Amino acid sequence: MTNSAWTGMVPVDDTALAVTDTGGPGRCVVYLNGQFATQTYWRRVIAELGDEFRHITYDMRARGRSRRSADYSFEANVRDVGAVLAARGVDRPLLVGWSYGAPVALHWAGRNPGRVLGVVSVDGAYPWGWTATVTPERIRVLFRRWGWLFPVLRPLHLCAKMSVEEHARSNIELVEICGALGPVLDAVTYPVRYVVATGANLGGSREEMEEMRATLGPVLARNPNIKVSATVAGNHGNMLRKDFRAVADAVRELAGTARDQEVG
């Protein structure tokens, strides 16, 4: 494990990912972004945790400074976690995923349970799929409606260097992945902590978001390895800005749990 800070590009398949590694001797925390967000969203969490931890952030394919690819699938993003860990020589990190990054973290950890200390899910990875109002066509309509704004949104890190249709397909795939999360969550053997937001989200009403979050209840009842660390006042979109301390506390809680398990 390196002690030196590093910023650079990690080649993967037909693309390259922009990676930032603070280095240091502390436990390594790897942060997985929201669906079209960038690594800059984690700066307040990282500042709060300080040099007690080693922090690795990166931009997913076609986000931020990372390059475009022919493959923007969920599976590609899961594979990329392992590629970044291998490139930076990381063994058994804590994974922290916000929104889209949460199921990415859980899928990678579920396939590599001996290589992860635990996962913090930041208002993501709820086992919630299609409903009467949340449909593939509605998603396509929303992205077509917003498409003209993409040139303005990209510099603000609110969308990717992807077409409107690619954005829509990514979102549709995410709903399908979340709808099939039940077995993944039931199989969790490592500690998982959720930080749960309140309120609405861009493209989702308050009622829909609360219905989604409610699906976590049965999971908590079935698997004692999964717990809610905090429920915060911020909504899905602003919680890394307004509730970063709760996310940092969940990382510290998880690190303590992992340390106790190692000692035990």
C-alpha cells in the first residue's frame, strides 16, 4: 500500500479512468459516484475524515476527466472497481457508494467478499424496481426532455459525456439492477451501513423516493450484517453537500466494526 499521493489515468478496456489517491497509511476508502456525477462530490466527506484514512476517488467512464467508451454498462462499472484497486495496489478497502455507486459497490463486494472490509451505501442500493409510474418509457421521455440542457450540465458534473439515449439506457438498467438486489443483499456477510436521505430527487417525487427507501425494511429484518447508520434531512441530490458528516460517521462506524472483526 503506497504512502504517496497520486493523480493520473488508469487504462481499462477501451478507456481510461481519472483516479485520485491521497496515499497514506490509514485504512483505504474507495468512493463510487452517483450515476452521472464525478469524484469532486466527495470532497467534503474526505475533508471531514482527514488523513486518518487513505482516500481513492475516480470518475466512471465518460464522467468527469475519464474518457469515453463503447461500454457504459453496469457490469463494466463493477469490473472497473477491481481495475482501480489493482492499479493502486489496494487490498480489502472500505467501499462507499452514493446512489448508482451503492449497487456497484455491493455487486463488487458480493463477488469478492474476502477482499472488502465493508460497504457504506449513501441513499442507494434499495431493492426497488419498476412500478406503475416508474417505467422505461417515462425515463426515456425525461432524458429526451432534458437533452437540450446537457451542454450546460456537463461542466457542472450533472451529466456524462454520453448521448441522451445512452443516459436513458443507463438509468433503465439501474432500475432493473435494483429490482434484482434482494438476493445480493440477503447474501451479504460483511458489514453494510446505509445513510438514508429524505425527500424527492430530480425525476422522482417524494412519495416515490420514500416508497423506494421503504423496501430496505425487510432486508434489515432478514440480515443482521446490514444496518442504517443515519437518516438525514438532506434529499438525495444534496446530501453529500449537506449531510457529509453523517456519511463520514458511517465510514468511521464501519471501520470500527471491521477492526473489531479483525481483532476477534
